[in-house]
Amino acid sequence: MRKFLGITTCLLATLCLSGIGLCADTSPILIGHVNTYSGHGAFYGKGAGAGARLAVDEINAAGGVLGRKLKWIERDDQFKPDIGLKEAKDLILNQHVHFLTGTLSSSVALAVSSYAKEKKVMFISTLCQSAAITEEQGHRYVFRFGSNSTTIAAVPAMRAAKTWGGKKIFTLCPDYEWGHRAQKDFLEFYKKEVPDAQIVGELWPKTGTTDFTPYISTIMASGADLVLIALVGGEEHAFVKQAYPYGFYDKMHVVELLAGSQENWSKVKKGQPAPIGSMTGCRYPYWAIDDPRSQNFSKKFQEITGYVPQFTGITAYCMIYALKESIEAAGGTDTEKNVDYWTGRVFDTPVGPIKMRACDNQAMWPSWSAVTGWSEGFPFPHGTKLEKVEDIEATYSKCEAVENARSQKK
């Protein structure tokens, strides 16, 4: 018997080593995730994590991928690039993750992306928005499965230009990568409709600003025809709360880039300060998407988190299913094979087909322009008067511009 077992063991080992496949790899597929789970912007990070875990749980319950379970490993970057980079290094060097995902902060993403490039690990962002991540600082191993600052700014910019057409613009944007890029992108698209538009004032509050009173008085006294606001999270709420008593949103034309994100405003009740009347964009108006997969996600996401369905969750959810598809097509976790699969691929998702553009690894995520307001059946302010952008690629940078930006960066 011992002789028989020995022969059998040797035979199996030989078959395994020769790649015949009798010894299938059943080890988990490791997906590392760096995001903001505490402090500034934690709500966004938690939403993204919840969406991804929902997809992981669904896939594992159905048998996993190629017979292997997905393992989701989360780390808190505290919205700080140095901490985010430290966590990314640990995930790659010590946890040996096969794929890296995240982040909320564009500054964190740029730091993590640079390291992923060095280590040749596939890094997929879903939440951070600076176009620089996949444009001038893009590379083979970084992808974004979501919108970017260009389309977020372009969609309301074009509608505001056609609706209001003011020439004197004041901007209030946070003083870090996202804010500066949002202003640049907004002006680029606004000026296509109003070529002689000019900035008459700009303010750059630092992260953690809580008193916006001096900013409000300066903007209202500026004589501007239109105000661009690109504040995020608690800072956007603080601004709106302080500006509301001055009648800011009644007296001025406002483009507020994140005023149509339900994750921002779902806890605000009627009568409370809200950016009503501001021009904005919606990236996941779940109530307007007629796809049973989107409805399934919305129902489960609400049950699990208690949050209304949001962009942060659906992008992470779609990203995990895209990874499943590529791992199956690649026959495993080989980085180069998965990168090749993603490049130029069109993924079928709950929000419709999404093209992963080959020139910059940027998803052509859909968007709707909107006016922030109230409507029947919604207990919170949200995007109303929705208009879906038919040619979504026109709201992202052209591939020629991406190529030029990369060549100038070198």
C-alpha cells in the first residue's frame, strides 16, 4: 500500500508541475484596498468598501472565481498620502495582494499609483477624481473604474454655459490636487460655450477649513455672474450651512460639482440648508436606471449599510465584477494578462456598457446633468431635471490631449 501511495503522490506531483491541472490552485485571490475610513471623507470610503464587499460576497457565494475565493483586505489611509503609501507597501510586500484598489484622495492615489507602477501591480481606482491619475501621470498598471474630474466638471459646465452664459466667474475649490484640477477642467469646457469668460476671483480653502464666512462675503461682493464650488464632504456641508442664511443660492448662479451626489445629501431633510437650484451632475441616479442589476444592487446596498445607493458603492461593486471577468479570461491572477484584458475592454455593468479607454485606462462612466432640488418621494435634496449625456466620451479629455500631457510630463 505504501508503495502504491508513494507512486500516486509522485505521479500527482509530476502532473502538477507539468501544469496538467490536476492540482488546481484553491488559494484565495487577494484584493487590497486603501481608502479613507476615518476622519475627513470617511463616509465615502465606507461606501466604496461596502459596495466592493457586497460584490465579493455574491461572487464567493456563487463559488468564487476559477474555484478560488476572493479575499478583500481593507486599510485606512486617513486621507493622508504618506499613510496611504505605507499601507499600500504593506499590502504588496507583506500581504502579497494580487490587485490593489482605492482611494478617495487623489493625492493618495498618485502616491499609490507611482508605487504600483514600480512594483508592476495592477492598481484600480474607483473614487478619487483627479484626471491626472490616468492622464499625465497614467501608466500601464493604473486604471480608473469610475468618473474623473474632467467629466464631473464638464457636464454641469456645458449646461450652465448654455443656460446662464455668464462671463464673470468666481471659483471656490479645495487647495489640493482635486480642487485645482476641477477648476482647470471646468474652465476648459465652459469656455467652449462662452469663450470670453474670465475668472474675477478664486479662493483655495485648506483641508479642514470650518469657517467659510469670510469666503461667502467675498464671493457675494465680487459681482460674479457664476460661482464654481468644488468643496467635498464636511467642508461642502459647512459652506452650505453658513451660506444658506445669506440667500446665497437664491442670489447667485452656482455650479456645485458634488451637489448632485446623494451620498452627500441623503441625511439632509426638507427645510434644512441645501444647495437648492445649483447646477450639478449625477453619476448614479439609481431611481432613473432601468436595469434589474442596478435595482438589485440598490436594494442590497441599502439593507447592508442603511445608506441610500451611491456612486461610491456602485463603482466599487462594478470594479469587482470586472476583475472577476478578467481573472476568468486570463486564467488566473497574472498581472500582465489581466492588464491586457482590461485595456480597451467594454464591460457590461448595472449602469450600462462601460468602455475602458485604451489610451489612458479611463472608464467612460456615464453621467447626467441636473439641478439640485426636491421632488415627491425623496426625503433628501437630489439631482432633478436630469439630462443624460449622450456622447459621454466628449466630456473626457481627448486621447491626443492625454498623449501631449504625458509627453510634457517627461
